[in-house]
Amino acid sequence: MMVKAKVNSEKCCTTGEKLALPDVAWAEDLSKLSWALAHPARVRIVRLLINRTACMCGEIVEEMPLAQSTVSQHLKILKETGLVQGEIDGPRVCYCINQDMLTKLKKLVAEL
């Protein structure tokens, strides 16, 4: 027995008003920051850092079910995009969220 799929009679696209594409810089900024959050571990690290003023790498590792080297790699990616900052504190690195970049990310997503 064949089952017929219900066809939605509403159009998903309408003609008329044209939407302007965002400028290249806006799209590049959003894609760069989105890529930084494209892994669940990095999302968790950012969430952890948002809730703290600063955090040593070892403290982040304790919160994650990942090896220290893996956490360090994720932190490196977050630092490269500017979403996270790292400051050397003796033999360790102290990480914190870059509030300006977090604000920028929120603004870019809101404009999407």
C-alpha cells in the first residue's frame, strides 16, 4: 500500500521584496566565531569561562572528560578566534572569556 505524502500548499518563498546580502566582513566575522563554537567541547569551555572571571587550564581539564592535550587544542582554537584570552601566570596559563568578542558574537547572531 502506498502512502501519499501530505503536500504543504503554503509557499516557502515569496517573490517581491529582495533581501540584501550582508557585507563580506560581517559574514567572515560570523563564520570565524561560529567555527570556534562548532565543537561541543569548545561550547562547554566557553560556557565554563563565561561563569568565571579566570580559569587555569588544569581547572578546565578537571571539568571536561578529555585529555589535557585535547583541552589545550580546543583552547588554542578559541584563542585564535579571540573569543578566549590566555595570560601566562608562572608555569601555567590563565584563561578568560574575551567579553568584547562575546558581545560581538551575540550581535552578529542577532543580526542573522
